[in-house]
Amino acid sequence: MEKASYKFLQYDTVVVGSGAAAYNAVDWLYDLGRGSIALLTEGIRMGTSRNTGSDKQTYYKLSVGFHENDSVHEMAQTLYDGEGVDGEIALAEAANSLRCFYKLANLGVDFPTDEYGVFTGYKTDHDPRQRATSAGPLTSRYMTEALEESVKRKKIPILNELLAFQIYEEDNKIRGIVCLNKEKLSDNQLELVVVAANHVIWCTGGPSACYKNVVYPAGHTGMSGALLDVGAWGANLQEWQYGLASIKFRWNVSGTYQQVLPRYVSIDKDGVEREFLTDYMSREEAMNLVFLKGYQWPFDASKKDASSRIDLCVYEETAMKGRKVYLDFMHNPSGLEGGFDILSEEAHSYLEKSNALFGTPIERLNHMNPLAIELYKNHHIDLGKEMLEISVCAQHHNGGIQVDANWETSIKGLFAAGEAAGTFGVHRPGGSALNSTQVGSMRAAQYISFTSEECIPDPSLWKVSPGKLVEEIGNSLLSMIGEENNALEVKEDLQNAMSRVAAQVRNLRDLIDLRGKVETYRTHFKEMVKVPSVRTLPILLKTYDMIVTQCAVLEAMEQSAAIFGSRGSCLVKGDSDGYLPTMSLDQNYRLITKKQENRFVSFTQVVSPVPQKNDWFETIWADHRKLRQSKHKQS
């Protein structure tokens, strides 16, 4: 092969991704009158929204329960109080939560109501009201499927098997994206597709490739590095959510899985098994903290001496001692030999009300939540016959690409929505991520439709022609194909290191060393990383994207440790053996990370408070007629 071939496509607006945010964005664009639109994806069946869930996957919205007295301002304040959250974004997510929720319900997502149609809610993490609802363990899948059907009915173009890996911008304005055509790889052909666009909405999910231990579905990697590499700013990149999860079938072991009190087992390389929690605490403490993990699943630095001690014990056994940890549902943990009186009043009362003060963990689980057992059986794991391997895993990126209240990034015309967008800070209410996928993608579509007339981009105005662009990128990719095949090895090595020193426990000295190593790979990627064939180029491209993201994330983590200390989802180890304290700050800050002179740097920025809005109807009506109407297509 001597050179790459290429195709050239043109649209006014392109949405990248195929999850709940992406489908919602392109669906709204169509409803707002846009015609020159397309959804572009590496694979229709890929992504987190379609392929993940939890014990009771939560959707967070303004409460409309019969006795609830909620308000947009109160919900916005709750989101803002998560620290590092922009007040304008918090207000937009609160104000539009019901509009987006009702759209999903009308599309067929079966959120439960009572006999009168009241959507009753429940409390979730960091939620002062009952704003949470759920369609079951697979809420996000149902959302994605309902939105996908709406898009298909409208015959919106879907460009499948295109891996978007590079943004092309000029003068801080989006011009288009460069994609690898995966359909051609089976024939060992390198075909690049240049898609010219006036607007791009990037909905590629969280950057799960940063870590080895993740709950994200297999095959999902995220592609945030493409935006960071081209100059888009990041916000709160250091903020993640971690928790206990099974690793062969990736699933959060929260809720009932913990409340039935399984036995925690550690096995060394020689197969020697031991029940290990009692090495770190008393039997009574162990059982009661395991019970609390059902309610308090995410790792929380403020609970390091409470329920998050369980996570720290699992981390010590796996990351530090190199052992494997399992949940054993077949046998009771030490301490229950004499009955359930050893439990705290809270745990005892819960199991008593559930009529579950009997038997073994698997018997209690079968009584309280038989679907939890069936879920694992559907993935060839029988909890009644085998132990379940677990680890502390990355589950959600609270940070991401910085966006404004219209979900536009620091590059004009480039938007980010869903988990790719950095709309959250230190804490977030459970389920608020699903609301954000819908509000952010809708806001981006609205802004595009309200502020610009639809037109086809003119590549003759580009400083670099599409043909020249493809030639340069194609030659670069071909130069990294050779006999040496180390891309996968490099990727796995860096992922392992991230999970070991830069997750819920961050060893500052090792983290800084790792950052230097990752930076070397980023700046010398062409010389240091190779794949053996065109067919393996997706591994190469995703490894580079991962490395760019890791560089930005590690920079943010290092600066965050100096400014904030231990907080939120992480404990930071300094020069001594102890953890850094949480720093007390006088204002609400977010951490911005950007590329400057080919290196990532970070700085704090005071977030704006929740706006105190003028709600006089006549004024808003006049503004609405003037500013919030779709533009007509140019003739």
C-alpha cells in the first residue's frame, strides 16, 4: 500500500456517537427544522448508554411527586452545590429536566406511575428531595432504543463504521472531522473520510480507556483526546466516580448485592483463600460497613473511615498485594454464626422488614431480588455455585470537555454532550448523568438552530484542502505500521498504572512519574508506538487518544492535589504515608486544563453562581420570539 484513499462528505451539522445523547441531539435537530444533518458512529451497537446499567439505574429530574414541593431553582442549587459546577449549566439542566423526561416517556420509556399517572420518585445520592426515578436496571438502554427508533422513523442519515479520530479546526472554529472507514479494514485498505461540517456535537461518552479497572462496557473507550489534542479546554478532569464492580461481566455490585451481606474473599497467586475484611476491622464493623455499601456505593474520601473502608480494603488486596478478590454469596461471613443480632439497628431493621433474616447470602438475594441473580446467569455466572470476582473500578467521569450553558466548547461550532462534557464536579446526584445527556444534547441542537442559518460548508475556503489533509494524516498513519507491534502492550501498561496510582487512591509521587512516562509517549508517539497492519489501526488511534487524555487527566490530578488535597472520589498520598487533608477554600472553583505550547496546564476558575432570573412573562415572551426561533435554510 502506497497511500490512503479518501471520501469527502459535507453536512451543516454532524453528531458523533450512538448513545442516548447522540440520538437525542440529531432527533432535536430534525424537529427544529434542520435537514443537512447526520449521525456518525464507530458502531451502532457500541457505547455505554446501550450496554450498561445498575441495580436500579436512576434518572434524575425535577420532582413531580404528589406531595413534593420542588422548584427549578432548588434543583439547580443542588447541582451547583456539587462543587466545581457552573451555575448556568446547573440551571439549564434543572429547567429542562422535565421537558426531556416527558419526551422520553412519550417515546415509550416505561417510567412507572401510579394509577392516576403520577411519576412518584425516590431519594438518590446527594439528593435532598425525591427526584429520582427508574425504568429498571437498563434505563439508559431503553432511552437509547426509544430515541434510535425516533431517528430511524425520520430517516435521518446514519454513517456507521466510521471512527472519528481527529478534529480539523482553523482560527478556533470547527471545519470538520477526519474518520477511519472501518468497513475497508477487512480488505487491508486505508480509507479516510473527511466530513466537513459547520457544527459538530461530540457525544462519545466518558474516556474509559484511561483505566484498566472499569465498569464501562467492553469495547467502549471514549474519544475525548481528539478534542483535548486540538485545543478544547477540559473542566474538572480529575473528578471521577469509582466503586466496587464485577470485572468479568462489568456491573456495579451495589444495592441488594451488598445488603444481603456476602463474604469477602481474597485469593493469592498460589490459590490460598482467606476471608480478609476482618484483617482490617472487627467482624461487626465489616458486616455493617458492607451493608452500607448498598446505599453508599461510590467511593467517597469523606467516608474513608466508614463505608469506603471496604473499597480501600479491596484496593489494598488487589492493587497493592496482587491478589484477586471475590464476593461469596454461597456462605455467610464470619460473625453470623450466632445469628443476626450482631448487625446494627439499621441493617437488622432493613433485613427484618424485607423478611430476609435467614439463610445464606444467595438465599437472601433470591428472596429480595431474584433478578439480580438472573442477570449474572444471563452472562454465564451462577452466584449460587461460584464466587464473583470484583475490583474497585472507574464508573463515571464527572469532569470532561468544558462547555458553556449551550454545551459549546472553547472551539466555536464544536459542542460536547453526555459524559464527554464536563458538566459535573466533585459530587453529583445519582442519575443526574442521564438527565445531562438529554438536556445537553437538546441545548446544543437548539443553539445551532436558533443562531445560524443552515448551509453546506465550503472546503475551498479551508487553508488546507481535504486532499492535502488526508495525504498528511494518511502518510503519518502508514509510517506507524511496521514489524514491531506494541500498541496494545503500551495501552495495557498505562491503563494498569492508572488504576494502581491514579484512581480512588492517588500516590502523588508515582502519579507524577507516570505523567512523565505518558508525556513521553504522547510527544514521541510516531517513533515509539507501532501496529502490524492497516487492520489494527483502530488500536493505534485509540491508544493515542487514550494517551492524550491521560496526560490531561494526570496534569489535572497533580494540580488538584496541591489545591484541593483529598476530596470527592479520591484520597491523595503525599510524601508521608498519610493522606493529604481536604483543603478549605473560600470560593467554589473548577479546575480548567488546556493545551499550551504542546503541554497541558491547569488553573482554577471561580464558577458562576446559579443565575437569579427575571421571571416576568412579558419580557421572557418578547425575548423568546426574538432569540429562540429556528432559522430557515438558505435558499
